[in-house]
Amino acid sequence: MDLGLAGRRALVTGASSGLGLSSAAALAAEGVRVVMVARDADRLGRAAATVEGDVHVLPGDVSDIDGVGELVATAAQMLGGLDILVANAGGPPAGTFASTGLDAYLPALELNLLSTVAMCTAAVPLMRDGGWGRIVAITSISVREPIGNLILSNTARAGLTGFLKTLSREVAGDGITVNSLQPGLHRTPRLIDLHGDAVDDLGAMIPAGVVGDPDDFGAIAAFLCSDAARFVTGAAIPVDGGAAHGLQ
């Protein structure tokens, strides 16, 4: 399916592996010019080499809130503008209320909430100037059903979802859509590191019967960036093989 994205310009963060890399690859396959961002320059370069299309690398740390605006501006300068933002970042440390000190919350909020707020602050004016824009944030199914032992992630990503919903209503008239994707279990390097050869066994917990394919996730992210999805905004979409139990 041709999504009509050829020539668009995208910034994808957390793009050196997993769902960020798959999203960047899916956009590049549609003819989007993509700037891939991640902290580890070597790892980022290796990841970019696996992507077919017009891709550029920009090492950077989105948890450095003071530097995020410059990061977005640099990406826009590299591309001659910015149409698409796919905001992605790793998760904060695990822990419960009892085991997590108050001082752990601010770094988690900077990583999984304020980084995306800062990226949107820098990107939305560029999209408004062009009269078109797509923002897709990769959050977690924990926003829908908080996951035990992940109190920092549950807190920060839920706050981000509230921000994105509010933003979506304010910029809809400017031709900008704002959505989030809530991944469940996908076959990412992190999941493999955690579970090793037992990764396939996790499929027993998922109604679909299998662990998710990151490439399928990337295809959904790319679709949300298309003109065909122009009437989808303010949505928080689970991509979890039916694992979530809630009605919403």
C-alpha cells in the first residue's frame, strides 16, 4: 500500500533498535527522508546501515531536556523542514512504590514525559508553518493497564498520554494529528535480553498466540503518519495482540 508519504521528512528517536528502528525503517520504505536519533553513535550507525532509504543519523539523548529543542532544530536543518515526529525512548528502572525513592521520579518524567513535550514544543511550530504534521509517540500498554513493578514507567507514560490528548485537540485545525501507540510484547532486543530462548513462550500469555513482530508495529506507525489517517487524532492505540483486558 502506497501511503503517499514520499518526500516527507521525519525525526525518529530511540531509533537504534526495537520499535524505534522498525518505525524508521517503515517510514523510509515509504520514501520518507528520516533522521534517526539515539544516544549510542556506533550502535545508531549500525542500525541505520540496515535501513533502505534516505536516512541520516544524529546522536543525541532525549532525556537531556535542555538539549531537545536543538536536537529537533538540527534534524529539521538536515532535512530542510520537519513533517513527522516519532517520539520514542527507553523505559526507566523497575520498582514499586516501596522501593522507589522520590528522587527517581524526575529522571523518569524527563525521559518518558518531558522529552516528548520538549520535542513537540520544537516540532509543532515547524509543522504549523507547513500546514501538515504527524506526531506519533510510542508509549506502553501499561498506560491502559499499569504493570506491576514499573511504577515510574506507569506514572510518566500516563502523564504523557494526557498531554498528547490535550495537544491533539489544540493542533487538529492546523492539519496536525497527534496519536500514541501502546505496544505490548514485541520481539525486540530488550525482550530477548530479558528472556533469552524463552521469548517464544511469552506468546502463551497473548490471545494472538505469538509475540509481536516489530516490523508489523512499524507499519502501523507509518500508517498513522499517512494522509489516509488524517481523521485519526487523539487516539491511544494498543498494539498488543489482544493482551489488554480493559474495554478502553
